[in-house]
Amino acid sequence: MSISYAEFASLICPVCRTPFAAEIWTIIDAGERPDLAEMLLSGALNVVTCPQCGHQADAGGPLLVHDPGGRRVYFAAPADAPEHVWRERAQELLYVLIGSLPEERRLPYLSDVQVEVEASGVRRAMLRRGRRFAPRASEAMERTTEPSPPPPVDDIRPTSLTADSMIGTIEALLAADTPAEAVAIIERHPEIRTPDADALIEHLIAAAHTQGDHDIARALMEVRALLHDFRASAMPAERQNDAYAASPPHPSGSTTGEHRLAEQAYEAFLRADSPHALRETVSTYPALLEPWVDDELAGRVESALDEGNEHLAQVIELRRDALTCLRTEMTGEEGLYQAIHALLRAGGEADALAAVVGEYPALLTDAAQTALLELAAGARARGDDALAEHAVECRALLRRVREGLQEE
């Protein structure tokens, strides 16, 4: 089954006003069709020619791009389309994409779409990301026909086969889907456990911060922590879960900014001195159920200790442990199943939906967004278009609720 998808569109030439039909790509999978990806990068994708006067132009329109090698999904939103229109179209194309992929390739990163304006925005985003890591040694060997200038002092490109191998291993760790897979990679590549590898990772983290890509920097810091735990022969399950529950880190919507817990949510968290109070706080501030909150709370514990405030550090740590248990209960497989089942049964009545969301705050998490997308893709693959459409509508509704909470 083909993953990339094209539609025939009826167009009118802006010069001679001749109507004609043309094939327009709406989904491209760079792994399946590298030729289409290359056309996108060169600006030739979806360029149509009028059969009457020969005028050429970009047909425009929505475009979903899957880059499996970079573990990214991009959506080119038409510049003149209302946001609710292109969001719905992006969701439609996304579950078509996921429904076309084999089960083993339906990974969590697929639900996190990077939105850009027009195909030109996607092209720039892909080119920027393509320059972040050095070419493989085999590629560098092919470029020996022309001398190149010496790299700048802060260039992160490897200067030896060992460094090149470490870059490849780091990329493999970033792409690992399970803790066991990551450990196997570390065991197969002893060079990644050397001081040189530590220095290279630090350099990559600094470079990512300099370029403003905090998601990549955060992922590299997880790799650094993973290697530290491996060397210490102690890899706690909590860290494994946090490191891989949503790996690789992703942009949400059209932004890639760092996550930050709202101050009012943090203060309410500190006041939650009982299990019941904590549940009420989570219902009010569902962002507390996101895995990244655990890292932020750990940082606040360290800050409190640095300031000599041991009492505050103990309070945060106690609340943090209770929140971890609640997060596991609510966003685990069973908890999410119950929440989504209740959501689907609620129908379209506003009061019923509000009651379900109030009872199951996990519905307003990234995990629920991913679960609903997977449900839609699975339903579509089985031919249950009604369920798929309902899941997509519920997902869009929850996204709007989340956006409303973020604006408050």
C-alpha cells in the first residue's frame, strides 16, 4: 500500500483563465519517495503548467510531509486559510498517513506535527534540520574531489572515523523507542562510553541551544543522563519511562518552545496536602500530568536545596512522589482506555463532555492526543470510518480546550 498520496485538482490558469486538472501531492513520505522529498527541497513539488499558455506556478494547498529518518511530521498550512480549517485538514491527512503505515511504524512522534506556512516553510524547516548533524564518513569520502576550507573552531562535525561513529551512535540513541533498545545500542558501541563521547555530547547540546533548538538539546541531555546511569550500573525505571515515553521530544502545534509549568499550577501543587486535594489540583491543572513536569519539579528540589531550604525541598519531593503515582494511574494504558471510552460514549452534548473531561483530566494530556490519533488510524485501517472520524473530532475538541487553558 502506497503511503504518499496525490489528488487530482481542478485549477484555473491565472494568466489565460484556462481550466485544467493537475495531480497535486497532499502526503509525501520521504522514506518511500525520496524523489518527491527532493522535489520539495528544490521547490519543484506541485508546480503545475498550464496546457494552454505554458504558465508555471506552485499549486499551493495543504501538504503533509513525513520524514521517518528525522522522525518528524510537517504540515504546510495555506497562508490564507483560517486556522480551524487547516487544523482539521491536517488531522485528516495525519490519520490517513498513520493508517497507511505498518503497525510497527506507528510511533508516538507521528502525533506531533510541526506546522509551517506553505510548502516553502516546510522546505526551510527541513533544510535547517538537515544541517544540524554532520554527514557520515562514507559521504565525506565522496567529497574528496574538491578541497574544502578548514572548519571553524566551533564546528561540531567529526574529524575522525571514531567521532563519526559516535555521531551515528548518538543519533541511534535519540531514535531508540525503548530502554532495552537504548541499552543494547550502548553495549554495542563502547566508544560512546568514553570521555570523548561526553565532550562531543556537551558540544552538541551547546550547539543546539545556540541554534535555539531546545527540543534537541533536551533530547541530548537525556542521552547524557542515560549514559551516566549506564556507567553507574543503575538505570531507574522512572528515568527510563521519562526518557522514552515521548521520545524524541516534539513540537506541539506550531511551536517548539520549552515546557514550563505555570506558577499558579506550581503553587496549587504545593498546597495539595492530601490525595484528594492533589486530584482536585490535577483536574484544575491537567498539565501536571505531563511527564516533563517531573523533571521541572526535580529541578525545583535542587534549587531549594541550593538555597538551604530543606523544608521546601522535602515538601516538593513528597508531592512529586504522590503526583508520579497519580500520573501513572491516570495516563497509563488502563487509565487512558477508561478515559477515552467515557469520552466516546459522551456524544456531542457540551455538558456531558465537560463532565467527562472533569472526571478524566488525563484527556487533556499529550498521551491522550496520541492515543486518540492511534485509535483513529486503527479504526480507519479496519474500515470503521465513523469511529475514526469521531476520534478525530474528539481529539480536535480536546486540543481546543487545552489551548483555552493555556491562554488563561
